[in-house]
Amino acid sequence: MSAEKEERRLLERIRAGDREAAEALVEESYAPIFASLVRLCGDRDLAAELTQETYRKAWQALPGFDGRSRFSTWLYRIACNAFVNRVRRPLRAVSLENAGVPIPADPAANAEEVLESSETARRLRRAVLALPEELRFSVTARFWAGQSVSDIARHEGVTTVAIRKRLRRALACLEAALLEDLP
């Protein structure tokens, strides 16, 4: 069964009150949403918090999900909005009680965490976040969340040609920003 058909089948079961279907859908979609948020914000703890917020908002809005796009694309849009809303919030005060105390490095850091902390990843993240909203969503949905061009187009209510144009424009902007930002 295709992933799209399986999603629809699970959604039908969820709407009928099947808790196991809801758990299966979360299990299937959690890792890609979390990984996308880690790439967006560069902070695993914040990404975990935003992932939980994403699912909370998704369950509240699920009755209004019309199925025009795949559930995973819709969920990714909610995750992106949660991230953008968090970035726009004013910073909260931080306790100065332990200021100056170095935070020990995680001895169990895996390769992905090392990559995420690299300067190149930070530069790319800054460049992506500086893109206009429609370009940022298209490029992160396609390359960080692995959504298909047709799924993004359906979700955005535009043609696949429009999404491909957005992606080309976004990649050109990213290339220029990264070249400009070279040390």
C-alpha cells in the first residue's frame, strides 16, 4: 500500500476514534518532523518542544484537515509555523546564576549532531531562515522534510511548475547568500 493511501486509511480510523491508528500515524511521522525542526532551529531540545507543539496543534486542527495535501505535508507546515512563531517571540530572561559555568560537551554526540554544530550548517540555516516565507517553506519542505514537489504544490494550492520555480529561486538566493557570507 502506498504511503499516501496508508495515511488516508489511518486518518479515517483516527476520525472514527481509533487510538492505535493515531499512535501509528505519530510513530510514522514523528522522526521526519523532529529532524526537520532540528535542521531549522539547530537545537535538539527546542526541536523536541516544537515537535510536541506541532502535534498538539495538529490534533486540535485535525477535524478541519480537508485532505487536499498529504497529512505529512500539512503537518510539516504546522511545524514550520510553530518554529517561525517561536522565533518571532521576544526572548525570555535567562537566569544568570550559573553564568560563566561552561556546559560540558556531550560525549555521546553522533555524526549528525557534529554536522549540525558545524559552521557550514549554521551558515546554511541562517541563509535559509533569511529567505521569504514562500521560498523558505518550499525549500525546507522539499530538502529538509523530503516532501515531494507535487505534495507541496497541492498543499500550497499552486502548480508543480510554480513550486519548481520557487525552488530554483530559493537555491539561487541561498547560493548568493552563502558566497557573500564566505570568511
